[in-house]
Amino acid sequence: NAGVTQTPKFRVLKTGQSMTLLCAQDMNHEYMYWYRQDPGMGLRLIHYSVGEGTTAKGEVPDGYNVSRLKKQNFLLGLESAAPSQTSVYFCAGGRTGPVTGELFFGEGSRLTVL
Amino acid sequence: AQKITQTQPGMFVQEKEAVTLDCTYDTSDPSYGLFWYKQPSSGEMIFLIYQGSYDQQNATEGRYSLNFQKARKSANLVISASQLGDSAMYFCAMRVLNTGNQFYFGTGTSLTVIP
């Protein structure tokens, strides 16, 4: 039972390059989230999904796209990377229902855009 | 608008002493949950404790307790008998039912335990 797994763990990109971060979960979570963490700013929600085939924008969605074609996978794409997207990215999964139920996080992916 | 505020960027505590990390929240939704996470220097996010908006009693989990004051909209984390391993970033978070179950995070408090 791996929980929530993110790949890759580290990546260096040049400005303008594209990449995809993969989040895979084996916990049968309906809800999945992508956050970015920057010093002094906490975790900010990029996009999230409340089920297979659905996605929604969070607080900072610009420059990112997501897809949830399968329940267990949530992909975060950067079409044209910018230095401002240098950050640590966290994927998380959560249960449906009321507001009980914590988020389960992946280990994070550190992205550097030069 | 939903918001979590943590006003203490950094805190120090002597080993074996208790420490309180502050968290205030803002939501007009009556159904919400409050969470605390720990992030050690290794980077992973570790769930510590949960409090529901309708819970009458304060949550406790081992050395962690959540001081929930609904009228003041505060959800402070109390760590008793601090240990060196408690040195980490601590994040307060809120899950709100009527915003699609989005989770909102504060900016975090860095706790350092002094031997």
C-alpha cells in the first residue's frame, strides 16, 4: 500500500519547457489536490478534482493544467515553464463525505525552472 | 471568503515544556473541519489532529491537543512535553463543506525545541 506517490521527485527545467507531474494513489480517494509550497506562503491550491473526469481551479491555477482520466491518477502539467513556477509541489488525496477526513500527501516534487 | 491565519512565523520552546501554536480561521460555512499538520525538515506532511465544527469537546491525540474556541474562530495547537523531534513547520488547515471540500492552509509556524 504505497498511499500517494509523486513522480518525479526532482526536476530542473529551462524556461519555456513543458513537463508533467504524476500523482498516483491506491487509497481509493475521490478527491485529489495539487498544491504548491513556497517559503512564507504556506500551501496554495493549484487545481483539484472531486472525481474521475472532473477538475476545478484552485487559488493559483494560471500556468498549470490538470487531468483526472483515471480515479487513481491526477496529472499536473506545465505547458511553458516560468521561473515563478519554481516550487515544491504536493499532491494529496482525500475522502468524500462531510468535512471529516484528513488529506494524505505525497512526498513532494521539487521543481526548479531556470 | 475562507482564510486561515497563523501569526507566529517562528516559535522557540524549551524541551519538556508545553507550547501553543496559534491559528485563527474565517468562514461563514457552519460545516467545516480544522486540521493540523507537521512538516519536518525532510519535507513530508504529517497529519496530527482534527476538530470538527460541531464537536463539543476539544480534540486530543497523545501530546497534541486542539484548543477550539468557536466564538473566537481559533483552533490553537497545544503540544505538551516538547521533544527535540517536535522541531518542524506546523500548518493549520481548514476543510469547508460548501466550497467543494477544498482545504485551506495557513502560512505555517516554524517550531524549534531547545535542549
